[in-house]
Amino acid sequence: MTAISVERAARLLSDLVAMRTVNPMGRPYASADPVEREAVEYIADLFRPYPVQVQRLDPSPIHQSLVITVEGRASGPYTLLESHIDTAPADDWPDVAFVPRVRDGRLYGRGACDAKGSLVAMIMAVEELLAAGERPPLPVALLAAADEEYGQSGIRQFADLNWPLRQAVIGEPTRLRPILKHKGVVRWDITVHGRSAHSSQPELGCDAIAGAMRVMARLEEHQRRLRERFVSRLMTGPTITVTMIRGGRTRNSVADECTLSVDYRMLPGMSPGESRQELISSLGELGLELSHGEVQLMAPPMATAEEDPFAQAALQICRRVTGRSQMAFAGAPYLTDGAWVADRASTIVLGPGGIENAHAVDEYIEIEEVARAARIYYELLMNETYPVSP
């Protein structure tokens, strides 16, 4: 293979990590260019020598995706390779987060693992077949997606375009083990309303923080009951996590308001909308004055059958390339862009790196694993999983 090498993986990944494609995550964003623009232009330039179609998509004024399409021996549907360009913030290590460093076979930097390593591997896999003048059985769409870390607007816009898809590989750090199932999520704010009073006479008020503590206790109880009802062999049960708390106005006043930000993860077979409403009804039994904010993100779980021919082919390829003959399918507690295409294509989540390094200080990925991922992606693109007419 000519386009796939450890050296090329290190060079491409270093270039992309140095680009600050940081998702503002709902915070103010001052730049005139979309978050992903620099990386989009860089990737488009990589494919300029080849006979491909290049399309930029703008899911919002501050985000931009890129789609590279390659003709196949058949006219359709497509094999989708998708990984996201944006990264989580690096507020706790900004001095070196975007200075790619290679040490002991690892490349360090924000986004190296989540998920620019997968993106680089997908780029090399597509370059490999183009450089050899090969035509895959099915046409290929390589999607470098925007805004995965916050609103998933990139993959949602792509899904709304209704591209005909047969199979999809979503790049996330899985240690090159195919993931077939992952949780869905719904996020929103719950505000407890109270009544202010001087803290020397708290009985004259209604403490919203105390009410919020009762809400948190009910969330824990509701989670326990859910875990008795919903069980998965491949992942942990449903979770309801309070990720932020805001409340109180001064040190000497009873809090008249307290807001909890909730992250609710559900298993395949659970509806995010129905699950949220069930929880809201349970909280209503507490007798507190509550209001529920707009949903920040709602995405379904993903579930692909173990018998799926594309999934089976992926497992065999991963076993051969990695040398891990006993590798099995896995599930994941996190959400991926795969949630938005799994209803129309055989979908797996697969990529280099470990999720334990994602969003962490000194995030890193093993460069050799990026090259192995590229070989796996290439074989998946060229695999004759389905009968295809020439």
C-alpha cells in the first residue's frame, strides 16, 4: 500500500491537531469563519489531484462539514465513512493542546484521539484506492462532519439530505473493535423555583437548593428503577447525571431558584422523548414548583444486529488486521453520529484510540493504530459484503 503508512498518518494528524477546530459548546463564538473551516480546506486540498466530488455543507453559521464522494462499480447506494472534525475545548491545557507532539509512537494533542485519528485513517483509506485507480464495489462518501461534540448538526444535516446508504462506519476511539450498540441521550435544564428570604429567617422563604436536592434524590431513584427494567449485554444500564448546578443570588439569602443540567442516557429500545416525559412526570410527584427548559440535544440509541453481514465482515477484518482472533462485538455508553444513520444503513462505530483518552489532558493516540485503522477501512471499502452488479 502506498498511501497508508505510519509516517503519513503522523504528518496528516499533526497538521489537523494544530488546527483549532474547538467547538464553542454553546459559548459565544467570535470568529467570522466556521469552527471547522481550516480543516475543511486542508482536506479538500488533499483530494484535489483525484477524480472526486467535493461538497461543503453548512449546518449552521458557525459550522461546516465536507463530503468527498468516490464512484463505485455500482451507482449506489453508498458506503459512508464518517468522522468529526470538531474537538472538545482544551481550557485546562491550552498552552500545548494544539502543539502536536510525537513521543514513543504516540501523538499528543487535542483531537488526536477524538476523533481526528479516525478521520486521518479514513482519508488514507480513500487515498489508497484512488492512488491505485481502483473502484470499490459501492460508491463511497467520506464525511468530515461538523459539530459532533455539542449539537450533532453536521450529521443531522447530512441525514436530512437522504443520501442512499447501504453501510456506514462512524469513526470514534474503539481500540479497533466494532461497536454495534450505543446509548441515546437527551439533555435539558430543570429549574426549581422557591421564594427568597433573609438567611437569618429561612423559614420565611422556600429554599430552591433544598428542593433541588430532592430532585437529585428522585433522579437517583428513577435511575435505579430504570436499571431494573432495561438491561443490555453489551453496555451498562440507563444513567441520569446532573452535570451542572446553578443557584442562589447572595450569601445571606435563601435561594429562590436552582437549575440542574441533566444528561440522560438510555439503552436501545428506549425512546428519548418518552423517557424524558416519564421522568418529568415522576418529578411532578414531588410537589415542587419546577420548570423544564428546552431540549439541548435529543438523539436516539444505535443498535445493529450481530448477524448483520456488514458487521460480520467488519469483525473478521478487524480480527485479521489486529491479530486479535478472539475479538468480539462491543457496546458503548456514549453517543455517536451513528445514531442518525443507523435507521437507513448497516452501521458500526470503529476507530483507533481509546475513549479513556478523549477530552483528557494530554490526549493521545498510537500512530501505528491509526495506520491499522486505515487498512481496516480500506478493506471494508473494497469488501464484497453484498452482491453488486458491475
